[in-house]
Amino acid sequence: MKICFIGTGYVGLVSGVLFSDFGNTVYCVDNDKNKILNLEKSILPIFEPGLDEIVEKNFKAKRVFFTTDINKAIKSSDIIFIAVGTPPSKDGKSADLSNVFKVVKTISKNLNKYKIIITKSTVPLGTGDQIEKILSKTISKSKFDVVSNPEFLREGEAIRDFRYPDRVVIGTNNVKKVSPILKKLYEPIIKKGGKFIVVSRKAAELIKYAANAFLATKITFINEIANLCEKTGINVDDIAEGIGTDARIGSRFLRAGPAYGGSCFPKDTKALIETSKKFNVDLSLVKNVVRSNDNRSNLITKKILQILKNPNNKKIGFLGVTFKANTDDMRDSSCLSIIPQILKKNCKVNYYDPTGAKAILSKNKKIKFCKDPNELIQNSDLIVIHTEWDEFKSIDFSKFMKKENLLIFDLRNLHHPRDFLNKNIKYFSIGRPNNE
Ligand code: UGA
């Protein structure tokens, strides 16, 4: 099939390239010329393990094309995926759809034959209806169908999530025509066991938000239970196992830690609340999830200051600063709320991250990047394990035994309190009894 992805951000690039890997001809379009030139050299604008090799393979095989020529790409394709960014609006509450509507206008000028137009970007309930309305002004409805096909890829796990998803959700109001075409496109995934779910267009739009809000709720739930565990000497990991083995609950997304972050959960939960307001519905649970998560960084900061006792002039070393492992993404990373608060207490902050120094932190001269995690540990009073990179799991802290009064606050429970018993190191973690 001939398809095009407009927007080669995270969603567009990963999905476009992987569809080409299934044997389709894919045009990946972007208005950033440099990005396109780099992609042709397999230099990727995002960090996603393994993706560069798949780009190179399919580019050489002439299955994926990178281009700025949006008109040609649309004309040459049967299926058009809109995958442009939908960043938070200026008030931070809903999604800014200006990029989406700009693309829709361009599509309307290039509809030379019947095409399926798919929103892959996360768009609020009713966006598909708006797109259809814009297109219908100049084009006959028999020439196009507007479909919602939300993506459920996780950063850092995107290749696996694309190839082996639990489900593919198709939202269409023209099931008879659209469903067989998209079933064919997704055939390699369906064959491997991915469920093909066809619903109304609006339902698909809401599924995306409901999925992210539910996952955010699950994380927030275990984080609040972790708070209770800390007061009662119970291990939250035991609770996660004890409840997660109940198939009705499920074991995933029950890892207690810092506030959830990233480009999706914070933005999508807030946008869902805005949507509910429009329909006069009180999503009280989601509102409380957002509130609890916003407050979580304050709780973690308070705990850091308690651990330090006297924070003045203390050196704090962060291991990992991204919102989760296997990504270089800093968007809504919880450390961006924690670090400014501890700097106010006159602490010094250094950090190491496997994906290198971060521009957003370099802006502040009081925060220093350290290339070597061992050096960071050696020069810190308190180590905060902020991100769950595998390389932090294998750090042997006993090497630092001679160092006086090393404190460790493990926000991801990567290590075990028993490993620090009778050692010169004080170890704190989330929702588990300390080694004190
Ligand atoms: C999330 C969803 O998981 C994807 O299904 C969805 O496609 C994507 O948003 C999106 O809307 O585009 P992502 O933001 O890449 O994916 O990251 P997650 O792996 O879901 O993690 C989000 C946050 O939750 C991170 O800060 C992570 O550390 C935290 N988390 C996750 C926990 O604190 N505990 C957990 O058990 C799981």
C-alpha cells in the first residue's frame, strides 16, 4: 500500500518506518528540511533504541522516503496519516490543533482520488468531525473518509509496541468501506495476535485519552499506597505483587516512584478534564489524579530535605534526569519540579544521564552535568536515583564504602534495602522500610 505520514516526530517516524518495514511504500513528510536531510543519512531526531537500523534498511530498500514535498506525498498515497504535534495550548489545559488544521487544508487541495485520512496524533474528542467538516466544504464526501487510529506506543519501547500491540483501534463512521482496507494494512500485526477493534470515530478518540488517564490513575494509586506503606513499615512492592496478580487489576504500571511525566500523561489527563467540562461532566477521579501527581514532586522534595537534615551547601547528585529510561525526553520530567525546589535551600545539584547533558538544565548555572556516574557518586552527599536505567541497577555502591556518610534516595526501587544493612551508606527508597 502507498501511505504517507505527515509529521516525522515521535509517532510519525516510528509508525511510518515500521509500516515500510512491513513492505508498504511510505512517504514521511516534514517541513523541517534539515530533519529530512538527516533522516536520509539515518540520523534520527529522536532517541529510540534500534530505530536507526530499521530506518537505514528501509531507506536503502526504497520503501521509505523522507520528503518536504507534502503535496506530492499526499497525491501519491492512498492512506494519509496526520502525525503532527498537538502540544499543550497556551493555557496548558487543552491540545493546540493549529498544526492539524493546517495539514487538513493542504490535504483538501491534493485529494486527486479517494483517500483515507487518519488522525494518529492524539486529538480531542470531536476533532475528526471538525476535519470532516473542513474537507466537506470543498470536496465530495465520497472522495474521503476521516478515521481515528490512536497510537499506544511507549517511548523507549516503541518498536516492540508497534509490532506486538495488544490492540489496534480504528474509529470510523464508514465501517464497510474503511475496515477491510485498514485490516489489510494492519494484517501483519493482527496475525501476531493484536486485536483489531473497530468503533465509532469519536469512541476511538476517547479511547486514547481514557487509556492514558487510566494508566496515570494506576500509577498515582500505587504512589499513594506507597505513602501509606512508608508510614506503616510495609513494602509497597509486596502490595504491587499482591494486587497485581489479580487478573482484574494486572501487574503492569504498578511501579511506585516519582510523579509520572513525559509528553503524554500530564498533557492528556488535563485535556480530558477540559473536554469533560465542555459536556458538563465532572471527572472528579481524573482531577484528583492530576492534583495528586502535581503534589508528588513536593512530597519527594520534602523527603530529600528530611534525608539531608541540614541541606545548606550539600551536594546532590541525580542519576538520570529524563522522565523515564530509554529516552532522552525531558518533557514534564519530575526532576524539573524537584531540582528548583532544592536549589532554593542552597543545595548544589549535579547530574549524570546516559543520554548526555540536557539543555533545559544547562540554562541554570547552578546545575552541572557530570560525565561519569562514579565521579558523581564520589562527589555527592546524597545520590538521587531518579530514572530507572538498567546501568543504575548494576552500580555497586559498596565501592563507595570508604566515603563518609553517603546517602542514597532510590526513587525507582532499583536496589534493595537489605544490600545496605550494616554499611556506611544510608539507603532510602519509595514505600519500603529504610535500612536505618
Ligand atoms: C504513554 C503510554 O504508556 C503509551 O501507551 C502512549 O502511547 C503514550 O503515553 C502516548 O500517549 O503517546 P510514554 O509517555 O512513552 O507512554 O511513557 P510510559 O512508559 O507510559 O511512562 C509514563 C510515566 O509513567 C513515566 O514518567 C514513568 O516513569 C511513569 N510510570 C510508568 C511509573 O511511575 N510507574 C509505572 O509503573 C509505569
